[in-house]
Amino acid sequence: MHVTDRSLPPDLHRDTLAVRVALERSQYGENSEALYLTSSFVQPDAETSARRFAGTEEGFTYTRTSNPTVASFEQRLAALEGTEAAIAASSGMGAILMMCMGLLKAGDHVVCSRSVFGSTLGLIGTQFAKFGVETTFVSQTDVAQWRDAIRPTTRLLFAETPTNPLTEVCDIRTLAGLAHDAGALLAVDNCFCTPVLQRPAELGADLVIHSGTKYLDGQGRVLAGAICGPSKLVHDVFGPVVRTAGMALSPFNAWIVLKGLETLGIRMQAQCASALALARWLEAQPGVARVYYPGLASHPQHELAMRQQAGLGSAVVSFDVQGETPEAARRNAFHVIDSTRVCSVTANLGDTKTTIAHPATSSHGRLSETQRQAAGIGQGLVRLAIGLDHITDIQTDLLRGLGTLAP
Ligand SMILES: *Cc1c(COP(=O)(O)O)cnc(C)c1O
């Protein structure tokens, strides 16, 4: 008898994996992956049910534990990151919470960049401090600070690169070496780069964190998150956390992000190309004091970024609007933001629609002025997250404000 093997062959390119990796088709042969919008699964009989609940037989029981649409998203993301496995979460913060609950206990110590996402600072530095986990926050770019902060109780190093909004880049391979010498793990939040630009696991990171809310969905529709890493950690450490703590990803949101992954490559290429062109153009504008973008030769970690990020700078560009005093700089930044008619004024990023934000009064608005200055977030700073709008329209949109700044 002739049997046709329709399983995926080995050694496929990532572009192909992004549109193909998923659980098997159902008996109906759907070409687009099915959305299994169900909270529980009917068992064929009590014996099978018992084995599945005991974990001795594979099979779906309840969506907090697993779901075929969620599993398809997990498999596809792991294939793109080049990790053995992935586990989904209800949001990026849900993924970081899952990681901390799985890895940390009272008495453990964490070393974390002080430039990571604000809610990450709050979760690790404040919420987990209540449970006896101590965290040392260090410079994003000064490796000596990371090395000096490590203690015998250090269990985890946590980094994000490039950072929001100043796009500072850290060296993943170096931090992985420091972590492993200390018997600790390195986790990298890969939200800004996605596996299209940067695969932290290939550079030695143990865990890769995602906010699927950003580029993985890419169209600003849903919240989602994931941890990518070795099967053993994903299944034995994080699986029990999501099953008991319940930060499970909804199948609907998983389906949205699963389909988002299919266009991630072309979106990232296009958005990064526009971002580079816009960053170069901004550097030449009279009203602009400084541009922060890893793709520019003027960026302090330009060479590292180009090596680590597949030669692309990411799609986030920040710039300082000129201003003699902090008040004047803020007035000018607000003028530029309020003069736009195409850009969306929102603190979100990773959308096809270009977004514009004022970090000092949004993402970093809760910091004191001293903390904000230490973080380098000035009142004139404007952050753009470049989408798929035509670049000329974005330039015209920005010029409306930049071209009419008070001298
Ligand atoms: C948005 C974001 C998160 C949090 O993700 P949510 O899906 O909003 O919970 C974490 N890290 C980075 C870098 C982010 O930009």
C-alpha cells in the first residue's frame, strides 16, 4: 500500500516554519488552523479520562492546562525562537509572573537591568520582594555592574534588549556567560526584536520572554505572552504554575497571535526599514536634538546591535525635541505630538499603525523627576513605534509640529 507522508520535512526555513508549524489538522482538513474555543474536552471514557488527568496519557482535558489552538501557537513560537518548547501566558506580564513563580523562592536573588519594562521592574522589584526575593538593579550596558551584583544566592539574570524608549542594547552572550558561571539562568525579554531579528537562545540565554501583545500579534488586537526554553523547564517547572495559577492564554487570543506569526517576518523587515529611514531623516531635522536608534552609526552600541539583531535596528525610534529648559522641551514635545494627524497617540507599540508617545508622562510618568533623569528620560523625549504607514506620510505628520516649533 502506498502511504503519503504529509508530516513536515526537516530543515525548513524560518519563513516556512512561521506559516506551517502547528498541531495536526482535524478530520475536516482545514487549511487555516482551527480555533478550538472550548473550556473543556469530552473524554471517551472514564479510564482514559483518569490517565489524562494523571498525565500518563496525552490528551486535552481543560483549557487552563492546555488547548490545541494554544499548543499550536506554542509550537510555532518555539520553532521560530529555536527552543525546545514554549508555554503561553495571558499577557507578557503573565509570562514574567509565571517565570518568577516557577524559578524563585524566598532567599533567592535576581540581577535585573534597571532599564527593563516598567511593570517588570514593579513585579520583580516590589511584588516579589514581599515574598523574600531580593533584586539588584544594574546598568543595561555596564557588564561590570552585572558581575559585581552576582551573589551565591543569585538564581536569575533578567535583561531586555533593546530597551524602551532609549533603545540601549546589552550583550546577550556575555550576560549568558556570567549567569552560567554563577549557576544562574539568563532570561531575555525579546519583545522588541522578535525571533526575526534576534534569537537569544542561540546566544546562550536559557529563557526567552515574549509579550505577544506587541509584534507577534502585530495588529494591536489582543494581549498574549509566552516563555520559550528547554522542555524540562517548560513542562516540569512552568506547566504546573500555569495549571495552578491560571495565567492561561485564551484560545481566541492564541489563534490571533498564531496567525500574526505568519506575517511577522515581512512586517518586521518593512517596519525596521521604515524606522531606519525615519531615524536618519530625524537626525537631519533642525528641531531634533538627539535620535536614539540602534541602526544609526551614532548609537553607542551600534556595532553590537547590528551583530546581535541580524543587521536591523528594530522598529522603535526615540528622539529628543530641542528645548532650553525641561518645561520648554516638554512644551515642544507636546506640540510635535499634538500636531500629528496620522500617528496614533498611544503608549502601545508593535502595531501596524505608527504610534507616538511622551515617555516622561506615560510609561515613565510614575517615576520621580530624579529617577527619570537617572534613567535618561527627558521632558523633550518622544517615542515612535513605526508601523506600516507610508514613511512619507509619517514624515509630513512629524514636520507639521517640528517645522513650527517656537524658536
Ligand atoms: C508590553 C511589554 C511587556 C508586557 O507585556 P503585556 O502583554 O502588556 O503584559 C513586557 N516587556 C516589554 C518589553 C513590553 O514592551
